[in-house]
Amino acid sequence: MSIKTVGVIGAGTMGNGIAQVFAQSGFSVLLIDVAQPMLDRGRAAIERSLGKLVEKGKLSAADRDATLGRLATTTSIDRLVDADYIVEAIVEQPEAKSTLFTTLDAIARPEVILASNTSSISITRIGAATKRPDKVLGMHFMNPVPLMPLVEMIRGQLTSPESMRVASELCVTLGKTPIEAADYPGFIANRILMPMINEAIFAVMEGVGTPEAIDTVMKLGMNHPMGPLTLADFIGLDVCLAILTVLHDGLGDPKYRPCPLLSRMVAAGLLGRKSGQGFYTY
Ligand SMILES: NC(=O)c1ccc[n+]([C@@H]2O[C@H](COP(=O)([O-])OP(=O)(O)OC[C@H]3O[C@@H](n4cnc5c(N)ncnc54)[C@H](O)[C@@H]3O)[C@@H](O)[C@H]2O)c1
């Protein structure tokens, strides 16, 4: 089956970036969310991002217009009957993902691959919510999607080699580099990244340094392009907490225990960039 139309579910930080790169690469994209305001924000974010590429001379105005012409947004999930490939990017909650995948399994044509952008949740578990676990896999894009070259590819226990091949080739078509990881909590990227972010938050809580001092140490001392607290704000503190919870529950090691300051900030609605306030003000 040739892939022409791609469904992307969830129009938040990641979903709009994923929709953008597919549309830029010539696919028709159906971007779906439960909330119309998120779809409006998602489209506006894509327009801004494409506008910046035009300003920098990396994209022509005609290609920007063509990309936007290939993007449709809707709250009606039934439209996914037209999709040839689906990427899910909703909240990082195991139950929400399983429920959605059962619905997707009922709507999408039987041959369609269902990919999840999950940062940490078991692909095998998500696949078990469907009758096509051989066609469920992890396609973990990095934030911001239009700029980051990596896609972490996760093979569930029953994912077929053919599904992995199709998805990996799709990454290459998008100009990305696919790297395979096994189905363990947090895969490669977040198993390594999140303990560092969590430790940086413990360091704030214990008064070891201010957020600015901690970020500057990691930037100037370790040559990281962005400090861990700036990065946490960028990812979303709710997403960081959800990932750490999956790591802690799944690996059973106290070293993954989410920092109480992180839990408190999320409970207070301080989610980082997307809420306007996290370790920094936006
Ligand atoms: N934020 C990051 O840096 C990052 C990086 C890589 C992967 N991820 C993963 O991507 C996924 C999305 O993260 P995000 O940061 O974009 O989250 P987000 O909170 O910005 O957006 C989630 C969106 O999903 C929508 N949604 C929730 N339930 C839905 C449903 N049942 N059907 C349709 N839409 C629904 C919400 O309305 C919201 O617009 C998560 O699995 C996350 O772990 C996030």
C-alpha cells in the first residue's frame, strides 16, 4: 500500500510538529484533537514555524502554501478511515493511549500501521489494546520535530519486521534518522535524559543552585546546548512527570522517583513554556 494520507492525533507540542513534517514532505495530513482550540493553536504554530523557514530562505513561499494546503484539522476521529498511516501524540497516560488505540483499531483499515509517539509507555501494552499488534510500533519524534533529526523507533513484542521497515523508510522520507530501541520503559532517550532532568530539579529543591546556575553549569561546563531546566520547561513539566512515573513504575528503581518539587509544580499548573511559567517565565 502506498502511503499518501497520514493521520496525526493530538495537536499539542508534538502533534503539530509531526503534522508539519509530514505535510512538508508531500503527505496529506489529517490532524485530530478532542479540543478545537488545540487544533487552532496547532495550525497557528505550524504557520509560524513555516513562516520562520521562509524568512530564513529554507522554504519557498509557494512550498509553504502547498504545505498548508495539505493540512486538514478536525475533531472527528472517524475521518481516519481515509488514513494510510497513523501517528498518535496524545497525553502520556497509559490508559488514555490504550483506549484510543482500541478506537483506532476499529476505525482504521486493517492494513494501516498505528504508530505511537509515546516517550516511555510500553508499545507492547499499547499494541495489546488492538487486534493488530503486529502493526503497532513506537515512532518517537524529538522536540521541536521540524528541527530534530532523530526518530527513536520502538519494536513491541509482536511488531512485525515489515511494519518496522515501512515506518523506518517513512522516517527517511521525512529527512529523519531512525534508531531502534527495545521496548523498555523510557526506551533509550528518556531512560537517560529524564534522570538528569529529575536530578536538576532535586538540586533546585535542595538549594544546590538556582535554575540559572544549574543550566549555566550544564551549558558551559558540559557543552549541552540547553540546560536541563530550560529543556524541562520546553518538554512540559507534566510530560516530564508522566515519563518519570512510567520509569519509576516500570523499572522499580527508587532512582527514578519523580522529584516532589516537580509533582508540586505540575499540581499547581506550572507546566513550563506551554503554561507560561515553569522554572522560568515565558
Ligand atoms: N513534549 C515533548 O517534548 C515530547 C517529546 C517527545 C515525545 N512526546 C510525547 O508526545 C505525546 C504528546 O506530548 P505533547 O507534549 O505534545 O502533549 P500536549 O499536552 O502538548 O498535547 C497533547 C494533546 O493531545 C490532546 N488529546 C488528549 N487526549 C486526546 C484524545 N483522546 N484524542 C485526541 N486528542 C487528545 C490534547 O487535547 C492535547 O492537544 C506524549 O506521549 C509525549 O510523551 C513529548
